[in-house]
Amino acid sequence: MVFPDVVSEALLYGRNSRDPKKKGRSVADQLADGHDLCARFDWNIAKEFRDTGLSASRYATRERDDFENLLDAIEAGPASPGVRRIVVAYEASRYYRDLEAYVRLRNACFYADVLLCYNGTVYDLSKREDRRATAMDAINAEDEADGIRDRNVRTARRTAEKGQPWGKIPFGYLRKYDENTGELLGQYEHPVHGPWVLRALKHIDSGGSVNSLLNELKSNKETAFTDGTKWDEQRVRYMLTNRAYLGERIHRGRSIKATWQPIKGLETPEGRALFRRVGKVLADRSAAARRDSRASHLLSLIALCGVCGDDTALKADQIGTADRRRYVYRCKEGRNVTITEEILDAYVEQALMTWLRRKPEARAALIPDEGQERAEVQRAQELLDVYQEELQEARRLSRTRNARGRPLLSLTSLSEKELELLPQMEELEQRLQAATGVPLLVHQLVNAADPEAAWSGSDGTGGLTMEQKREAIRQIVTVRVHKGRSGSGKVPPGRVELSFIGTEGFRAPQTRARGTVRGLGRGLPGRGTQ
């Protein structure tokens, strides 16, 4: 490993993948070993390369950026002439776990006359015997990766069937490991992060947007990930729809009762209904609807064109000269309808407040018999839990063998049990999915002593945000605007048609015009006039 009268320059590389049990070698440990080796043989360290939390097998889903940078550095040549370069890693599997990566590294070192070092041995890839030795190590590393994957697949299936945790720890939970063996002991709610999960769901249920929730999560120190992960829209949406918070384990599309407890507040029928409501809203928000969360106009893409039909919405548009500009709502398609924004906003808000003050009518339309719905949901959930436990027990018996090696439950019997239970479980899950309860935003408006104060704020208290007002309108009233002139700031009879929830003409939010966001209303098809 010593070349007399030759200045040697080392490129250090370290890599590890996820290691929750802390049994492997961290990147820092690997590079520390590399530093010791270089100091022992008087090799100058030119640069370090590290890939943390990344697989080197062919099953990897992300590229190893620093491995690519290492290849570039090898091909770039030494900084000074006469310097012999050596690539140093802890072991062969740090470089590669598939033959393609080995060939790329071997070729780069061969053509650039760079030595390869791992396991305390230096290889000169211009020599046939060294190429053979490193190739065998690469084959062994790839085979080891295949074995690891096969074991992981089997372990994932077994833990899923038992309802045990697997994969990355969800935000809101902690895991405890045995200090001696590293084995997982259980998953528990995080005392700080856990309540934030419930808070996030209530934010959306109250009419808030994913974008505003994202800003809140990013700006609060309490919600920082312990591993340094940054919040983004994808992670927020994943959190809001992750059934792990209900105490469920999902495997191959099947929901299994988990060994951990739901997040506090989600273990009740009301909590599960809250989770389903939020999932229902998010599932129907298109890319255009997500931009709607930053809308600054009350009825843009909500009010419908009375000429073009309910598939066409009105959109806010600026008109007038530079010194006298104003906003109007205008038909997006044929531009058949135009109405001043200020006039339409005031008309709709006034009508909405009048309707909300008629509390018996409003409550009857917006809030069903929650006691009856809660009882039905609880019965369906209890029956679903019984079926799930029965099916899990049947599958466990099919894997358990007696002294003669025969399964306690034959595959034929297991198949018959699955054919019996799975359709019933699917029907119960569909019934539960349809029972979403009433959004918090609706409760807030219907139960307010003064709906206008709740809407606009009073005595220094803030009212609803623009996105909450828009969501409330979607859930409560369908607005259609017909042709006509609105003079002196008034809306002539028949110009604006308002169809409130529970009356003919109200359109449920999921069938609104293109570009709108789905809410959670109830109503009847057809047309009608306020």
C-alpha cells in the first residue's frame, strides 16, 4: 500500500442507507476510518464524497449524487502532475451493490489510472487479477443486496399482517427500540408533534388551504422534523391522508388494525369522520383548485354563468382605464355575463347572512341528525373491526403448522373465508367513507349567535379568512348570474339566482364548474331560485 517517492492523493467516499437499529457504520464512521488509513500511509486527502440514507442497489429509487460527483472527479484528473490518486471506501458495498455501478467505477479508475481501495486493500484495475478480485466482490455485494431485499420483503409482509410499524416513522409518532438488541418495541404518539396532526386536520376542515397550513408548519419550530426533513406540499398532503394516524396499517391496499394507538382525537367516531372529510376534500382538488387557495376574490371561479350553464364559472377580471380600474366577474368561456365584483359580493353575503339567521332552517339543511349518524358509524366500525380480526386470525392459522407440518387452516378454507369476508368489509368501508359528518366551518357559522360577526369579525376579533368564506359559500349556496344590468349598485330581480343547500337547484360542490374546489355540501339536483 506504499509507493516510494510517489505523492498519493485520496478521494474518500462514504455511503449508508437507513439504519434505525444503529447496527451499521455511519457515513461519519466510514470517513473517519478513511482518514486514519490515509494518515497511516501519508496520503493527502483531496476531497470527501458522502451519500447519506441512499441505497446502492438496483432497487434504489434515488440517484446517489455524490457517487456521480466521485466519478466526475476521477475523470477530471489530478490537480497536480505526478500525483497518484486513490479512491478510498470502507468496503466494496459502500461503492456499489449492483454490477452496473461497479463497471462504471472500474472503467473510470482504469482509464484515469486511479487506484481503488477498500477493506484495507489497494487494487490496481490495470491488472487482470485485481479486476477479477474486485469483480467477484461486486458480485457478492449485489447478491447480498438481493438477499437483503428478499428478507425485507418477507419481513414487511409479516409485520404488515401483524399490524406492526414499518418504514419511516410518520410525523406525530415516536418509536422505542431495545437498547441491547436494537429490536423495535413499539410506536407511540409524539407529545409535541402528535397534537399538530389533529390541528392540521382541523385547519383544512375549517376551510383552510394546504398552502396556508404549509406556511404555518414551516414557520413553527414545534413542527420541525427531527431528521432535518423540510415541509413541502407533498408531505403535508401525505400527513393529512395517512391512515396510520387512525391506528391502521396499510399493506397492498388493505387496511389492517395496527399495534399502535391512533392520534388522540382521532380514536373516536367524530375523529374518524374528521379524517374522512379532509381526505374527501383533498382528493378532489385539482392543480387549478390548489391555486384557488390564494384567491383574493370572493366569488371568482365559484359563481356560475346563467347563460353558458353550470359547467362554466365567472372569473374576476380587471377593466377600465389606468386611473379608474375596477374588478368585475366575467364569464370565462363566451364572456356572455359580466357583473361588478363589489355588487355581487355584497348581494351574496347579505343573502347568506339572512339565511344563516334563520337557524332552524339552516340547521335542518346543514346539520343532519348527528346522533343517529354517529351510532350508525360506530356500529359499522365495530363490525368492520370484528371482520378484520377474524380474517387476521384465519391468515395466522394458515401460516401455523402442527407437529406433522400441516397448516392449522388449509388454503382452501382461508380462500373461502376471504371470499366471505372481503366483500362485506369493502361494503362497510364504503359506508364509513360516505359518513363524513359536518365540517367545523359549518358548525361555526350555524351555531354563531351573530353569523355576520363570525363572518366579518367584531370587537377586535377576526372573522373568516378569504379561503374560509369561499369554502363556506361552496358548501351552502350555488350562485348563478344571468344577463342584465345592475344600476345604482343594486341587483335587479332575476339577475342573480341563489339556490341554498337543501333546495332544488343547489349543486353539491363536487359537481361545480371547472376550476372550483369541492366542498362538503348536501343538496338535490335541479334548479330553483331564492
